[in-house]
Amino acid sequence: MHLYGGTVSAVTQNVTQPAFIAECERRFVQLFGVSPSQEEVQSWRRSWPALLAALQRAGLDELHVLLEYALPATGERIDALVLGEAPDSRLCAVVIELKQWTSAQTNLARPGMVRIGQRTVQHPARQVGGYVRYLEDWIARDEIPLLARGITVLHDAQPELINQLRPAAARGPAAAFPLLGRDDLTTEPTRQALAERLGCADMQPTADERIKAFLDTEHRPSSTLLARAGRAIEGHDELTLLGDQDLARQEVLHTVEAAAQERVIRSTIVVTGGPGTGKTVIACRLLGDLCSRPDANPRLLSPTGTLTWQLKRTVGDSSRGLIATFLNNVPAGLTAGSVVLLDEAHRARTYPDQGRSGFPLILGQLLNRASVAVLFLDEKQTVRPTEGISLADLAQHAEDNDRYFWHIDLTTQFRCNGSRAYHQWIDQFLEPAGPTVPWAGADYDLAAIDDPDQFTRWVNSHVDNGHTARITAGFCWPWESPDTPPLRPEVEIPWMGPDGPRTWTRPWNARINETGHPQVPGRPYWATDTGGHEQVGCIYTAQGMEYAYNVVIIGDDLVRRGDKWAAQPNKSCDPAFKDISPDRYLRYALNTYRVLATRGTRGTRLYSADEETQAHLAALLPHHDRRPRQG
């Protein structure tokens, strides 16, 4: 998909027409289902004429240009794509990223990032490199031999800014993708020189049939991409499977093989298991297995952006498009033989809410598009009214759509020191009502903690000893920090210290994916990267993650009263729960704290901001050992 296309000369004539931008806005809504931002529309007005004028000055009038060309496997778009015929008769595509920058901040210690105002963004040369790699990995095949190149055009940038940005792109793969500033877009010394700077000097116009074939081609992973991703996954020791994890893997692969041979068997496999049973590890391992199959077209999807970013970093650049966030659209390029792995399926969206009638539309479309769909599910990890699917729902959907259905249940625990006793205790502890027996286990480090000073020291001591330790909390404090550091210390807990009243404060984790600050990790990396222990994580950044030591602050949205839990949704700052009843909120609150309490692989400390609930914890749990455990 693209907003507009044609020869350079034809597009140049249209882009200056008064109604052209308005028509592009309408087409944007038709293609992408949302309106473009005003910032984006303004960038079209400024950048498109500047680029097209440069292409014309270079004598490239008869080449074909596409504006806002979509990369459906990633959800991203190329600002402009110039198409022509290369000297070797291949179709040549030049990716052009357009920037209106007039200033930027760079740091040679972090060459892949640039600070623009209050935002930290990817260096444009790396951005262009990713788009070029996509074209090579998802379009270039035997039927469409393709040569891909890329440049960045900063049409307002003075030489000083270009000279500042170029050194950061001079090392590694980004060096192959030039940056052009305002002075580079002139015809001095010649038109030929400008055409060379734009990467188009050796290109000739190509036939309309080739342009149409390029536009009509199905975006699907190449064998080269699949081989790279498979090797990356194969090389990760932490993705080794044990016990029933490997049995689940074999069952899925057996079903995939049967579907490939019969070509008529469509299947839904649901893998259930609590926190730490290895659902994500199995999903990653299966993606590696599937990448090695002939004619493979697999996807590993997750409804949570945090988990998607972590998985992409684990597998590396090879995962581009193969690992994606599944929200409101079915990924492009799926075929009748595709295998879809949906991790964290309990978080799949079910708009408008759990009061829906029928099976969720988008999830149903995804399942029916795939030959084999494998869903990894823990119903007790549903934490919002706008998400959640059950094993019974999936079984009924399979029956209604003539799909083979198989259920695999994982029982072996690998998180929380492998302690089944702890998982059983936390499940009982977070039952809506009824007594909870005191914790008597010896195979997991669990205790109640008295005050914020104690859990701060506990976390810091583990970090000093080289372990990961994090503080999490219910969403009971405002979250209004700016996107970039410094973050506001919005989580506030008043408490009575030995010398009088005190207030403990910490910021929530960062909102954005990359902060550019060495001690403030981006949102997806809060659980794993340096400095994360200095911010408080919430359910949306902790879910799917793990770390060695774990503090859970139970906020006033969930309090213990007598022998039952009471929900107080008015104490939640999460907009997802506006105007929800206490009875309905209780399920989500209990699930939320269950998730938070099962992130720590070695130890957990529980603390409540409510005095009566804190007393309940103290009656059930040993007192915190003031001497932090080592090892």
C-alpha cells in the first residue's frame, strides 16, 4: 500500500495542487484506518516538494516514485520509494527517508540514537538500513529480483548538522546509507552528480508491468531471512527446553507436519501454564524450528509491546517482521500454510470488553488465516476488561470453524526457584475470599517487609552483588512524567520512620522504548537493563518479564478486610478501569498482583500501602531478613 504514486514529473505536478494534501489525508484514513497526525501532514507539505524538486533537477523525471509506502509486516512506512531499472536489469528501489531537522544532539557512545528536542529516535541511517533490509528480506525473490538502496534527505539541514550526523553513521552497516543536507541537493557541479548522491544515477525507467508486479507482490519472509532467524534462535542456550516443554514442542511440530502433508487440516493448539512454565521459551524455540522448514511463513506474535521488543532483541535484527505485536490488525503476508505462534494469548484484545457477544473478531480472523495456530495461555494473567480469552472459548471456536483442537498443559515450574509450593501459596493467597495458610516453604525466599527503606536496601544490595532486582507496584499513583528523563517521582508512600513521618518516592519506568539515558532504560528494557531498579514497574512493563529479586507494593486498590479481599477501583490511576464496579474490578486486581508476585526467580518481598493489609501479610509471612541473602 502507498498513498500516491507515479512518475517523478507527474507526482511533481500534483503535489503542488491545493487539494493534493487533503486527498492524501482521505486516502490515509482509507488505507490505515486512522487519521494522520497534524505533524505528519505538515511534514508532507514541507518534504515532498523538496524531494521531488531535487529529483527533477537531477533529470530523473521518468523514474517512478511512491509516497508513504507501507511495510505491512512491521507497521512502518517508507517516506518515499524511487523505482527504476538497474544496469543488470533488476528492479532497483531507492528508499528515501525525509527529515525536516535543523538541529540534533548526538553521542558517539550511542551512535545508533539521535536526540531531537525531547525525543530520542533512531539514527536515520540505521532507520533507512532497516527499510532496505526489509525490502531484501520480504520482497526480493526469484520472481521479483530486486536491488535495494537507501538515503536520508534532510532538506533543511545546514552542513554543520550533516557533518555532526555523518560520523555516527560511519561505522557498521549504516555507513552504506548516505545523508544529504540542503547543500547536497543542488546541481553543483552537475546534474549527474546530484543523481549519484540520490542513488539513482544508473537507473532507467522501467515498464509499468514491473511496477505493478512490485506493488502486487505478497510480503513474506525470504529463505535467507528465515535461515538467519533460525540460526540466531538455535544459538541461544537460554532457549533450551526441558521436560514437558520439549513434549509441547514436539506435539506442535507433529501437527505442523501433518498439516503440511494433508494440506486440509487446520489446527488450533493451546498451551496453558502458569507463570514460569516456559511458554515464551517454547514459542521462541518453535519459531526457530519453523524457520528451517521449506516454504515456511511463520510469525511469533504477542499482544504486549514490552515482550515483543525483548524477543526482537534476543533474536536480533533477523527477527524483523517475524516477531511482531498483535493488536488491532491481522499481520500481512500470512498464507494458507502459515503457522502463527501467539504468546500471552490471554492479553489478546476483545473490544469492547468482556461483555462482548461472540468470538473476538480480529483474533478469529488471525486463527482462521493460519494453517496451524498455537496459543500460549494463562487465564489468570488477564488484567484488563478489554482483553482475555479462555480455553473454552478457543475450543468452541475450533469446533465452529472445523479446526482440529489440542490442549497441552504445562505443570513444571522454572521461575520462582522452581517452587511449586510458592505458586500454590500465591494462588491461594490471592483467592477472592477464604483463609490463607502461613507460608512454610523452604525452597523460595519469601517474606513480608516493614517499610520502604528496607526494601530499597534489599533491592540495592542485590544489584550491587550483580543480580537483577526490581520494585513493582499496582497502578495506584499518577503517571504523568514526560517521555524523556528526568522522570518525576510520582510513586509516593508515606510511612512512619524511627525519627518521625517520612515519604518514599520513586518514578515509574519510562514510557518510551528508547530514552537515550544510560541509567533510565526504555520501557521494554526496564526489567533487564542497568538502572531499572531505580524506577517502579507496573503490570504492563513487568508482565512476561522476570528478574532475580522482586518487591511488590500492593496499592490501595486491593485491600484485605477480614477473610476476603476488597477491590477499590477508585484508588486505581489506570484509565482502563474508569467507572468499573468493585466486584468486576476484583478479578483484574487479583490477577495483576499474582503476575507481579511471580516475576522474581529467587526471592520476593511483599508490602502493602494499606495498614490492615500489611498486618495480614505480617501474620502470614516470615519477617524480612534484614541481612540480604547473597548468591
